[in-house]
Amino acid sequence: MTIEDQREEERGVSILLRYQGPAVDDGTMNVYDAAANMVAFSNFVVAAAHKLYGEDVQVTADITSFKHASFGTDLLFQLAPAVAATLPILPMLPNLISVATTVKESIELYRFLKGEEPANVQHINDHSINVTNNSGNIIVVHTPSLNLTLDRKAGEAAAQFIGAALSKPGVNQIEISADGAQLVQATTDEAMFYHPIGDEETLTESTSRMGLVIESLSFKDGNKWKMWNGSETLGYAMEDEDFIGRVNNGEAFRKGDILTCDVRVTQTKSGTALKLQRMIVKVYDHKTALDQPGLDLGT
């Protein structure tokens, strides 16, 4: 193979996104959602290429396959003539490993940061950075991966093909692969982390007292309690530490029990996406349901 042939081969990369869950298995994933996700995923991968090679590298994304909620994005790289003349060394040309690594590290970084701005960023060398999250943990990533994660447009794309997609009923996981090997995955519990970082604005916030009927509980950090409010079942995060202590000390609960509590509802804006969060901030009363089967707490 000649040098020119190698150049041509390495100017194209292909990365596959796949959704998993009941809606995928039974073929009920919304076609409009799938189309929006394809566009957002392609935009994200193109943004990764630009963080690596700069805006002078023209990147064209083509959807190469769509089958059972899986679709591939092929990228074709073209260098402007003036730029190409300055790149005599083959490794400087776009390649699958670099783009795939940037996508992988960025998606892992959203999860590591939990959707929040880094507490600290320290450059190790020209290529690598120490990133500290708000829990004090440190991860090492390549510079383009951090730049991609903090990019507003890339964040909006991730909010669509990861955050919004995993918030839909029946979709519980995404996988991204390249060259037949899995790069990274994300699950429903992590959907809230994928949005433009540092761009979240509180629009409204209110607290009201109400009665909620327990439908299912979760004692895992970050998971929500499913509660019936009289008109619909919604997820509520539990913030009342005193009440959590009562639960941990063995206070019995049943499906159908009623909690009288203060609920804070916060609406935030991140990019063009709106998010509604419901928090139980104080539990005042717990009424036990009569003649109801015990709630399965998974213990």
C-alpha cells in the first residue's frame, strides 16, 4: 500500500450507536425521535473531529446503516488545499482511533462530572489534562475530550441522543462502538448528566404541601421514588435526611401508603432543553395503607 493509499484510507471513520430496551425490542421506538437522535449523534462525532483537527478540516457525516435502532455514522475528512500542504506526516491526518477515543472520553467525562462544571482543571502536558469533579475525584483525559465536553453545541447534541433518548419509556441503554468493539455505554440512571455543562439556568421554583401515594421505592443514591399524586405517577427524589434515617432504621412501608410532605418543583433550562425536577424536601406524616401486600424492597 502506498503512502497516498494510506492517507485515503485514514480519512474516513465509522462509529456505531445502538439503543437497547423494550421499546427497541418490540419495534415501538418513535421514528421522529430516532431521526433526531441520528442527527444529534452525527453532530457530536463531527464536533469531536473538529476538536481534534480544527475547523479547517471539512467533515461530512453520512448515516451508513439504520436497523433495529442502530445506526452508524461515517465521517469523510477533506483538508483544504493550503492545510493539506502543511501536513506531510501521516499520523496528523484524521483517524478512527483518535476520533473514537475523543467520543469515548467525552461521554465518560459527562458521567464523571455528573453534568456539573469541573472543580479544577490542571494541564499535565500538551495532550493530557487532570479534571477534578465536585466530589474531589480526578480523571485524566486528552485535551480535545474536555473541549468537546464543555462545548455548548456538543452538549446540546449529547442532551438529545443520550439524555432525551434515555428519558423515553422503553429505552434503557445506549452503546457506542467502533470497528466492532464497544467504546462506551450509558444507562437510564445517567440520563440527567448529559446536557450542556455550565449552562443550566433555573426558570421557576416552588414548594407546596401535598399527599403522595407510594407505588415503588428506591434506596439507591440518585434513584427516584415512584409516587401517585392523584392524577399521575411521577418520580420524586427524596431529600429529607430525617425520613431516610427512619427508613434505614426499619420503619415499615407498604404499597399504597400515603406521605404528607413538602414537594419542591424546579424547572431549569439547559441550552434549548427544559427539565423538571421534583424533590420531597420534608415528610410530615406517614399513613399506612390497610390490607395491602407488603412492598417488595428487593432485600
